[in-house]
Amino acid sequence: MKISRRGFVLGAAMAGISRPSFANNPVLQIGTRILDVKGKAAKVYGILGPSGKPGLEMVLGQRFQFDLQNTLGEETAIHWHGLTPPAALDGVPHVSAAALAASETRSYDFENLKAGTHWMHSHLGLQEQKLLAAPLIVLETKPPMFDEQSHVIMLHDFTFREPDEILAELKGGGGAHAMNNMPGMMMGGDVDYDALLANDRTLDDPEILLAQKGGTLRLRIINAAAATNMWIDLGELKGQLIAVDGNTVFPVQGSKFPLGIAQRADIRIALPAGSGVWPILFQSEGAALRAGIIVQAGDRAIVKISDQGEAGPALDLKLEAKLKPVAQLSLDPVSHVETVALTGGEENYAWGFNGKAMMHDVLFNVRQGERVEVTLQNTTNMAHPMHLHGHYFKVVGLGNKRIDGAIRDTILVPAGGNVTIQFDANNPGTWAFHCHHLYHMNSGMMATMGYVGAA
């Protein structure tokens, strides 16, 4: 019998869930589901929105007013990645608010949503590796301004192993990380996976996206992997990269685009006028595993594609140097400068900042109203996708070169490389600042940025 990819199994009885009597909000439900991965059943986590589909689709100007309902049978916490809520609603235990207990329902209400491709995911322990994530799309208008077909693609790296077991092996010096400790080695990843998934499916049974001949697609691609940077490969098609991390950029044309962990890419594709079948593939950095979907227009037959390809090269910043933002931050001059070294990764798998493994320690403080510039110096032999909560930042430097770069919330800092960012300190609170590689984050490469006084 075919196992449903979409079936949610409630982890707690509805009668046991506490709800505020005054609330009548749409519900986001955290639960478990069963996937069929390479012919084997896998129990994973997920988040269903009010529509009965994973996650949310909203419209600019709408309030984020939902009840988050935990039916997992264990505590959790959900971070709204790409949104900038008040700090208390950011969903990071020990930083913003307590974890969501088993069978608890909590109300969220904030405004000032930003249009774009965002996502939501667990920020507790290693739950993200068990696919506790979902899309969070904020449309500029509904119906959309352009006559195009929009499609969300969420990417995951998948393992049948327990994440705790993987982390223990890494800390013990085993797994793929052992190769990364060899002098001069800069491997793509340090975790071996059983599969890559695109919208919960492998290339053994890929999603088929039916499209119009000569039509226009907008692919909203989310790298929700725990530990895998990827390359987007459009194959025979050409596309225009029109947004990164939910922020519009002047279009960059190509057929291959890098996508670091936690980053998003919106790509617009004009399809040929005739019938056709076009694989859109997602290739691991440094590994053979890949995922993909199939775009089909007309009646052209679909050919099976292997989930093994040529290992993708290390992601670099060549594309980053080309990105130009449509919108800009304020023109305020820089008033606060920080330099942060990304450190660690030796035999004990301790990662950190400035030579120290952290978790919720304050890395630096800012004052409200400051324009802050931070240079991230990667002294390790692996790339680190760095994410600052509660703020958008502008990429202003790659190595020693200053650029007028994109607005982002996550930037990949290559092994041995430097990236400089600027942001406005305009959202008071204590905010997580961390590497989005799940195992690096949970081994010390997570800290916080605090606010003190006023500028």
C-alpha cells in the first residue's frame, strides 16, 4: 500500500490542548507525518497550516495572527525565518521565550510582514533534521501582479538515523567530519545522508509540475536542509534570479545558482513554446546525492533520473558579487563596527566564535538607532551559513572588496573567506546569531546579539 506523504498523525489528543478562551485564530499545527523514502517508511515532523497544506501563504499587509498548536508529544519551538517579529515572539528557547510544551497552544500576533519567500522551522535541539519546517510565503498581491505560475520547492537532506546519534559520532571524531580534519581538505559537508528531498520526494518518485507551453514559472526555492549546501541546476532551461532570502534583486540570468543552507532563491523561467519535459535538479555540494522536480508541458514522456550525480563543487561567492538590491537600507553612516572570527571544528567538533564555543552567550551588543557593520572572518576549513535573527542585513564586502550587495538574512561565509554586512539596529531585544548548519550550531557556533541603551 502506498504511504501518504501528506498524512499528519496527531501526537496528542485535541482535548488536552489548552487554548485562550478569547482566541479565535487560524491554527498552525505541529505534528508527525509518514513519508515513503526509497521504499521505506519514515516518521518525520511537519507543520500544517489552516489550508491543510504545509506552512502558510499570506498577503502583504495581513497580520501574522495565528495559534501555534503542538501535538508532537514533546516540547518544540518555531522560528519565523525571514520575518522580524518582536523579540519575544521569535521562537528561540532560552533567548526569546520558553519552548512550546507538549499539547500547548500559543497565540502569535504581530504585523509589518515583509513580502517574499520565507520559512518556519524548529529552533529546538536537532528537530529540524527531522523535517520540522514549512514554507512561509508572503505575496505582494493576490492574485499575483504577474501572469505566471508560482511554485514552492522545499529542500531537505534526509537520514534514517537519529540526529542525536549523528551528533555524537561527529563529536567523537567519526563520520564524514573525520575527512574534513585532514590538512587542506575543504569538503562540502560533514554528514552523510540517505537522500535529498524536494517537496518530500526523491528522484525515484519526483513531483511532476504541470506547466503551460510557453508559460512563465516562478520557482520559490527554500534550502531547508540541516547540513547541505546545494546547487540549483535548471538543465536546458535558462532562468532569472529575481530575489534572494525574500528580497528582490535586479535579475541575474543563468542555469546554475548556488543555494546555501537556509537561503532562498526566487527564479523566473520562461518556458519554450513547444511540448517538453525539463528536470530541475538540486545537487549536493561535495556529494553525489541530488533531488529534483520535473516540469512537464504538453505530452512529452518523462524519463527516470538517478538521484546520484556528479558531486557539486564548493559554493563560492561569484554570484553574490553580481547581486544588486532593488531596495536599500537607510543611508545612515556606520556608527558601530565589529569583527567576528568563525572558529573551531577540530577533533572534538567544537565550533564557535572568536575561539570560544557558545550557545546563548552575548557575542556583542548594539544600541538602538545604530548602523552596525560586522565583518565575519572564517578561520575554519568549512563554509558557514550565518543567520542574524530579527534583522535584514546588506552584504557590503566580499574579502577585501566593497560591494553594493544584496539584502539578506543568511550569508554563506566560505572556508577561509571574509564577508562584511551592515544592518540597522531597529528591533530591540536579544537575538540569535548563528551558523545555520544544524550540527555546527548545536556544537557551539551560536551566540546572541543584545541591545543596550540608545544610540
